Amino acid sequence: MTRPQGSAATVFVVTAVAVAGPEHAQPDGRRYDILVFARAGDEDEACAVALHGLAQLGWTDSVAFRAGEITDPDAIPADLRGAFERALAHGCALLVYDEP
């Protein structure tokens, strides 16, 4: 979904994979599945925000697969609400899945 130019940013969920690279806090070189909550104006911007956020945290070989806008924040499960709120406040938040 693309928002009209000048619309307020919202939060998107971006599915991604990335490698914990040498600059990562735990540089094990493994590839992880990641959900990135990204504040953006549209899906393309959300993917760019996600990839930038991953790179800043030491993730390498990052790929963003798809993005979806969160249209009803009240429907977010409690265990994901913190990531949503961090994305609203800081632009980006990650949920890293340790097991495939």
C-alpha cells in the first residue's frame, strides 16, 4: 500500500533474513530470520529503513522479503507490542528468531 505524499508515517512489519556479521554484538556468522518493525511512509521505505537498521546493528547480507502495514495497532499481540512501540519511538525495532 502506498500512502499519498505528505501522509504521516506508520509502522510496517518487514520479514527479513540477515547474518550476524563481525560488527554484531554476537558475531556468530549464522543467518537468522528477523521481523523488523519499521516506521515509514510506504512499503519501499519500510524495507529501506529495515535494511539500514539491520546494518547499523552489525547484520550483514540482509534481505527484506515483504512489508505489511500495521493498520490496527490494537490488534497487535502483547508479545509484539514492545517492538511496535520502539519502532514508533525510534524508527526501527527487531525480533530475531533463533531457530528456523
